[in-house]
Amino acid sequence: MMNTLNVMQTRNAQQEEAMRAAAAKESVAASRMTRELTPEQRRAIEMRRQQILLAQRNRRIREEREQARLNWEKGVNAEATETAPQVQARSVAEPAPSDSMFSLRKIQGEVLRELRTSDHKTLREVSQKAGVSLGYLSEVERGQKEASSELLVSITQALGVKLSEVLTMIAERVARAEQSGAAHVDSSARR
């Protein structure tokens, strides 16, 4: 048995040594190849390395978010096992976030998008007039980014509408969302 262990340790040591030698050969070949590259090729390689690192980071972030979502769902499923009186008491006392919550960002974005499309303007036209990047304006319209007050003024001017009109439209939609949320909470309390 001791003999077998010694043989295995020897094999492992030989394999590790072979791997080190192969890595050293690759390193020498890579450095030789790097010296032969033009500056443009080196920049392209470095850019690609950065893209790979960014992709890996984004993948890791997505996996963490997915894990957090799964953990959250497990918590929600655990709450679902409560008895019926507990659920009813909780829904009367505190409405679930999906019942009464809404996204002001999304409502603001919807209003801006509707104003832009009703005037037959493209995102590019409005972004150029407002002095904001096309991508950022798109994210604002999709409710992914919050528009600052200065940016909102620029966008409304580019759309040719008054800021007060846009804010009134947003306020009306918020009121409707609050009413529909309150109606939903009332109906769940009656059950």
C-alpha cells in the first residue's frame, strides 16, 4: 500500500513538472510572438483582453443577480406556506410591493416616448436637439434611467412641449396607478 502511494506521488510530481515545462514553453513562444507584433496588433490584443474581462465581469454580475432572484423567490415561496388568515392579515396591513408600487421612471419614460412618437420624431432627432446621447435618451424612455430636472427640460424643449404639460401628464398617470393599486388592495382585503 505504501508502495502504491509512493508511485502515485511520483506520477503526480512528474505530471506537474511536465505541465510547468509546457507552460514555460508557451510563455517563451508568446513573448517571442508579442515582440513581432505591430503596435496596432498589440492594441487590438489588449482591447480584446479588456473585452473578455468585461464580459466575464458582466457574466458574474448576471449570475449574482440570478442567484439573488432565486433566493428572493425561495423567500416568497416560504411566505406562501403561511396559513390563510396570516396571508389575509398581512395583505390588509401591508400591501405587496407589486400591488401598490409603480415605477415613476417608467411612467416618465412612457410619457416622453408617447410625446415623441405622436410628433413623428426619431430618437436621434430628439437626442441631437436635447444635447443628450441617443443611448441615454433610449434608456430614459424605457424607464431604465432617471432623467434629471435639467435633462427633462432639454428633452421637453426638443419635443416642443412645456415642462408643466409633461409633469401634468406624469402626475395623472401616477394618480391612476395609485388608484388601481388601492383598488387592488381593497379587493384583496374583501377576500
